[in-house]
Amino acid sequence: MSSLFKRVKRKSIKPKKLMATIEESMEVENDDIIYHSQEENIKKIKETTGNSTDVVIRYLKIGKEEKVDAAIVYIAGIVDSQSINEFILETLMASEETTIDMLEEKVVSIGKVNRIHEWKKLFLSLMAGETILLVNEQHECLTIEAKGGETRQIQEPSTQMSIRGPRDSFTETLETNIALVRRIVKNPNLWVESMKIGRQTKTDVAFMYIEGIANDKVVKEVRKRLKKIDIDSILESGYVEQLIEDETMTTFPTIYHTERPDMVAGNLLEGRIAIFVDGTPFVLLAPAVFIQFFQAADDYYARFDIATAIRFLRVLTFFISLVAPAVYIAATTFHQEMIPTQLLVAIAAQREAVPFPAFVEALIMEIAFEILREAGIRMPKAIGSAISIVGALVIGQAAVQAGIVSPAMVIIVAITAIASFSTPSFAIAVSARLIRFLFMILAATFGFYGLILGIIMMIVHLCDLRSFGVPYMTPLAPFIPENAGDTVIRLPWWALRKRPKLIGSDDITRESTTRPVPPRGKRMVKNSDSKGDTNES
């Protein structure tokens, strides 16, 4: 044992070896610095990019009397060619300056210009769509902001439709998405932090929050989790969502995603943090709570009584989509006494020719409908809806006529499918689709006892979940009376004076206690031009 703890003697390094080690490290550092010769710089760029045809190198000479060799390098398709021609090429050719300092200060007329001297930063800027200006006999170069190319225009949301409210949605461009939110929240405390994630893709990722409203601990946690991501590629916000979520062994989403700028703005004002990923129109919102997935943008633009009724309907339809087949299986298999006699006779007559038990019957129909739903999504848009509708009608009718399933089961499955479509969030609807099969197994095994046990286990699991430290069932469990007015019910706007308590910072007051109220007297408004003949009530 003593040999394990023997002190290891440090090897003495001779001065010559020490100098050689320092020189080697300096050579490695110098190798990452842009060369003095423009010819070598161009050669390095061509070798690194594989002499790709879309890497454009434009040679030119600058200076009035003493002509100096220079070159601009950019990637075709992701730059604005008009800006390059008007604000870079024309100004450089007419310039008398030849040094990087003077070119940066006096010549280049585009807003954002950076000076770099490392190859790593040069290639990052080049691949991000910036234009590189190289000047001969200079150890530095300029990166000029001239991004452009073809991008998708702002359109109406395709997954989160609303009757009343804004009609714009996010695009695949990060700068455009951030600008859409800034148009709504015109606040200097709306802070944005950016980083690059992905060893190969170097994807731009930014998270946004309102300083003073967002919780500082949650902001630090989001920043820490994003910086810890070590992966070769980030192609969509779903990558980031799965890498930073609190709990992976659950079907319930713990991070909300949306393509509506107004929803992002509303959640930022409640203290949440928005995560933007370049190349995707879906923005992540954290922390997320369970009741948030049943709220739509229309709820806050409509009257409170209408919004409350619709929310009740959404929660009811979610519960129907979760347990409807399981209730039918349990009632027809174990608890026939709970069904009215006339209805029981009708169901028994329908199932007389069906050779399968209720569980197998429901399983066949559910799987068939899931196949049709997936086929309708993956097929071309012109024929996808037609295939799903015709397929459901033909298969349902043929299955009933063949005696494989009963008409009652077709009705149950159809109601379940329609109920699942009424949920505003697709992520929570998918969770219900998966848990539905578990409830069907429990109902087929233990009847209503198994179904109730499954519901209790689901509620316990929901109460155990966290989203960046925030309880998933907030404000229902733990129950917070101040925030209960924006859950299944929605109180009038003048009554929603407090922000969610456990989500944001200590600044939870968003509305004063005073509000504009009409006069109490119920008098008719008189016209100033009338001669007093207006009657008063």
C-alpha cells in the first residue's frame, strides 16, 4: 500500500529544453494567426474549404498612388450581393487608404465591422455569412456584416391558429424572430444572450428574458445548461429541448414551444425565458407548467367568461381523449351493472358477432386510426387530408360490416380522436395518445380499479415533475390562490394583478389596483346640439 503513496519526483527541465518547449508552443499559437502574405491566406482558405465553388474570392487593388493587393471572400447564397457591390467593392476601389485601421474607420460603410486575426474566428465568420476583407502584408482582416440570401417570408401560424390576434409567426431566421418579439416588447430590459452550439454546425442559439421580471436563478440555470451542451449538430429546437429538460423519462413535455411572437411576449412578461434556435420557427419557453399547455392566444383576447368556458371544454376533451376507450373496456368487461339496461342490450347485440374481447377490439381500432393519422401527416398536403378522411370512413364501415368491431367502438374511437385534436398544444396531445394505451391495459386487467389507480399514478407523477426547479402542477399543486385566476378559469384582466409567483422574480405586480370604471348613473348621453328634448331614463 505504501508504494501507492510514494511521492513522485518532478523531472527537472533543462534550459535548452525549456526554450524549445516555449518555441513549440509559440509556433502552435502563431500557426492559428492569419499570415502576413495575402497569397498564403487565400491558399489556406482554399485548402480548408476544399476549393468549394460557392466560396467566392474577389481580388482587387486599393490605394491611390501605391496600389496594395486586397481580396474579399464570401459564400454565395448566404450574403447580400447588392450590399457587397455597393458598400464594399465600390468604396474600396475608390479608397485611398491601405491599412486595416483606416479601412475600418473611414472606408467600409456597413454598420457592423469586426477585426480578427485568428483563423478559427475567420472561418466561423465566413460560414456564418459574413464577408472577409484581406489586405496584403496585414496580420489582421475585417469581417463585414453583409448577410442575406433567400429566406422564408413572415406568414400566418400553421400549428397554433387563432380567430383574434396577430397573424405573424416566426421564421427560420434568428434575427427576424428576435425582432418580431422586440416589436411587441419595447423595453430596454429585454436582454438577449447568444452562443454557438454544435461542433460541426456551429448553430446560433440565443435566449431572451426581461431583466427584473425573470428569476435570476432560472436565467443562470438556462445559461449553464446551454453551455454544457456538447454535440456535433443542432438542427432544430427539439435537439435543445431534449438536452436541457429536467426529466427525460416522462411523456409529458416540460418545455413549451410555440411559433407565435405574441405568446412568447406574453410568457416573457410573466417571467419565463425564451430560447431561439437558428433554422427553426419554433421557440422554446421555460419554465413550463401543466396548465400552460391548455391555454391558447385567443383566451387573452376574448372576454373572460368565453375564455373560461373554452378552457373547461379543452380540459374535458383532454380527459376524454385520455380515458374514453379505457372506460368503455372496463364497463363492458367488468362493470356491466353500471350501464343502463337498454344501452347494455344494444351494446350486447352489436358485439354478438364480434369475435374479439373489448380490449382487442379497441386496440385494433386505435392502432388503425394512428396509422391513418400518421399517413395523413406524411402524405403530400393535397391528398393527405383526403386519404385520412376516406381511409377512416372506409376502414370503419368495412370493419363493422365484417364483424371485426362493433359500431359502438367506432363511435368511441372517433370521439377520442376528435377530442385529442381540440388540445391547443400538440405536445400534450401526443402524451395523451401514448398514456391512453396504458390506461386501456389497466382497464382490461383490473377494470375501473385499475383505471383509477392509473389516474392516481399519473397525478402523482405530474406533481413530481419539475421544469427548471418550478413544480409542474403550479399553481394547482402547490396551490397558490393569487395565481389560480389563470388556470382552468380565467378572471377578467383587471383581476389578474399578479404574475405567476414561482416562475418570475419577486416583482410579481403587473397591474395597479385602480382601473377605469364607468359612472354608476344609467343616464343617456345627450347631444350637445339638442334643445333639451332628450329624455332621461
